Amino acid sequence: MRALALAVILAVPASAQEEEAGLAAQQAREQIEALPVEARVELKKMFRRYRDAVARKLEGGWRPRVLSEAVIEDVDEPFQPARLVEGMIDLRKKEIAELQESLNARKEGDYRMEKRLNAALAAKREALDTLISMNRREKGLCRDWSDLIWSEFTAMELEHWGARDERRATRPYHTAAVACSPAESPTVCLAFDPWEDGRPNVYAYRSWDESTPGGRFPAVYLIHGLPDRVGKAP
């Protein structure tokens, strides 16, 4: 299933392959080409990690174009990105398994230990039930996607790009993971935003922020137009 999901989002229609990049994307590409090769190699690694994360979550039931004003506006309680809820569920399950193992291995007749472990198990199971209830919501809000991609980039410990989770300045309000090259280089910023159609889209930041056309990069450039390693030409 995961291989199928990855194949679907990586499939690039012929029309998209032949499509010329808009002016904003062309300008951003020129800036990228002026970056040190190390920064361009890292960008290719970022894109690969990004597309794999999108494929993994689509396989797991996330969807593009999900909207929910209640969660977006944080009306009653702080917003919890889907990634965090899913991660907390995994953690609670692990903790329950460890407590159950300790309960099974306790010394026979140690009723104080049995009582303590049973109380801890009950608390963890209650917390898990709450998280499972939270996790039933539809996943694929722009804030779900931006948080996911930001976390993937953060885990990479990037050397040549700085990643942040950013909200668009103008209406319609929207969020995405944004990465910028170092200030000492010809600075270029890109928005990584799969929300629209579930594909690993990358946009020139200003075009994305102003919601203007012409900023999306052709997928073939990000897959084949960047160097794989230092010293290898694109």
C-alpha cells in the first residue's frame, strides 16, 4: 500500500513535465542555482524526505484540502496537530505495555506494587481513550501538513537551510512549512505545501505567501534537476 501511495504522488503527468515554470518559480530557481552545491544537495534530500512523509500519511488516512474552522481557530482548546496526537497514542500504548509487563513480573504477594501498577495502568488507559477520540477527526488540515513537514525537516538537523512553520500573511489564511537558505548566501525561501492536492508541491515563498500564480516548481526539477552529492553536476 505504501509503495502504491508513493507511486501515485510521484507520478508526473506529461503535461506537468512539459509545463514551463512561472516567473516566480524561475526566479527562485535562479537563486537556487547560485547556492553552494552543499545547499542544493541538502535541498534534494529535503524534498525526498518531504515526498516520503506525504506518501506515508496519505497511506495512513490523511487527506488533502481538509477544512475545519473549529480546530483552525482554537475556539475551545489549543490546537493539536495530527502528528502530535498520533505520536502520543503510540507513546501511551508503549507505556501501557511496559506497565503490564511490570505487573506480570511483580513479586507474588506484593499487593502494594500491584495496586500502584493497576492505578497507573488505569490512568494511562484513560489517557489513551481520550487520545483515540481526538484522533478520530479528519486529518489533513493545512496545519497538520505544515507541522508534519516542519518536524521532518527539524529531525534532519539541516546545515544549509532553516525551517519554520509559517502562516500566510494575507487571506485566505493558510499555513505551510517554509525553508530558507542561509542569509550569507543568495537567500531563497521555499514553501512545502501538499494541502491542495496531496502532492509534494514546492512553491517560491513570495508567490505562496501572496497567493499568486507562477510559483510552483515543476516536480522534475526537484527530482532530477538537483545534484545528488557534492561534486556531481545536476
